Amino acid sequence: MKQLIAPLALCLSLTAVQAQEPLPEAPPLPEASGDVEDGFSLLGEGARLLFRGLMDEAEPMMDDMGQALKEMQPAARELLAMIGDLRHYEAPERLPNGDILIRRKADAPPLEPEPEKAEPEAPSGEIEL
């Protein structure tokens, strides 16, 4: 099979070379005239309008994404403080059941204990209405 591929590729490349004809000479570029300048200015104006329309459509989505990131910021800071340096962890590993494990390296320094959070008061037997 491999012996047939090389001759076939050679034959195909030679036929493509033989079928090519010389390209005709390109016509000379016209001198810059009013029509060409008008065309370029219209093309530039069209591009500006296109980008302005895209920005008008994207701006509400960008505002929503910025608001979502602001809302996530405290939780992300807490998570990063809990994790510490990422160099102390192995690459993620996916288990057959779909769980993902991220193991801490054996030579990593010990974790600092988390500060204890105040426990909420236990509800009393009475129900307030």
C-alpha cells in the first residue's frame, strides 16, 4: 500500500504542473482619481458603521458580564485564599464515574487551618409568625 502512494502522488503533482498555463499580465493600476478616492471613503465609512453596530449590540452583554464578575469576585477571592499556590497541586484527574480529583502534592507545605466560623444559632422549638 505504501509503495503505491509515492508514485501516485508523483503522477498527480506532475499532471497539475503540466496543466498550468501562464497567467496573463495584470493591467496597470489606474491613477488615483476621484472615483477611487470616493470608493475608499465609502468603504471606510461602511466599516465604521459595521463596527459601531457590533459595539452597540455587544455593549449590553459586556455590561452584564462585568456585573456578573463583580458579583463573583468575593467568592473567587475566598476560593483562591483557600487553595493558595497552585504549584502545590497535581494535574486534575478524572475518575471513571466522572468525578474530578485535584490532589495536593506530597512535598507541599502543610495547609494552615481554616479559622472557625461562628455557628448559626440553633432554632428553638417555637415558630415565629
